[in-house]
Amino acid sequence: LIEISSDQLLETLSSLIEQSGGGNILLPTDPRFSKALLSDLEEKYPKQLHYWKEGNEYREENIKHAEEANIVIAHANFLLAESASIVVETSPGQGRALHFLPTHYISLIKKSSIVPRSTQAAAYYADKIEQGDPVGSAIHFISGPSNSGDIEMQLVVGLHGPLKMYYVVLEDL
């Protein structure tokens, strides 16, 4: 977990990308990314940076980019203090594969979106549904790499989902 101000974001992301070994980077199509940050990332990583494309016709291409990505950078809707889980909602700009196929996951979290436990996130989505607002086809609670000891009593880390997660908490403006 890294807590920073928004003016430290590019430097922090660059450091985490380097720490993760570089390679292909996948970003969702998300209005929460500033144009300045996207421009800086495109300039710094012109060949490695890919975007999730909206539209069913890009499904296979998006999955391929997610499989080949070493790093995904995405905004979380919530961070649950109780379990250190992030909550993300699928949308046309970020499908399920974006969150589960890349090796490293950098989650950007507004400090004000940290809630005590899952009940607050669930209440938010219940209110959204009650008001008739659209909700994504899936809401994911991601708490880091999966662990399984079911295979011949050997612990296997990262059977599905990212192997390493970084939580970047941003001071709200």
C-alpha cells in the first residue's frame, strides 16, 4: 500500500512498472484517468501501453492484450479496510479479463473510497440498483493472488488472478 498525492502519481506508477519488470501494460477505458497522465504514460511507454477497447467486436483482442499484459493499472471503486480487498465493477471499458489475466495489478484508490467492510460497498450497489442506475455485469472483490493447497497438499499461489498487487491510495483533490 502506497499513499501519495496526485502529483506523485506518474513517478509512483513508473517506479511500480519498473519494479514489476516492465513489459506490456493494459489500461481500461476509464474517464477517471486524466488526459495528462495518459499522455505522459503514452510518451514514456509508447510500445508497451495498450487500452481495453469498448465493443463486442474487440472481445478477442481485449482478452489477448490481457493475457499478454504484465501489468494492469485500474481504478478501484472501493478498498475494504477489513480485508484489504478492492472492489471493481465491469463496464464496457473494462471487462473481467482485464482484472484477472495480467501478472501485476496496480490499483488506484481515492482515499475517500476506503470503507470499513464489504457491507458498505454492497449498500452502495443496492442503492444504485434501487435508483435504476446501471450496474456492471460483474462486481469483483479482489484481495490479491489466489492461494490453493488442494493440489497434492502443495500451496500454489496465483492459480488465477494477478500474482502481485499494489494499492496506490490517492489523496482526494
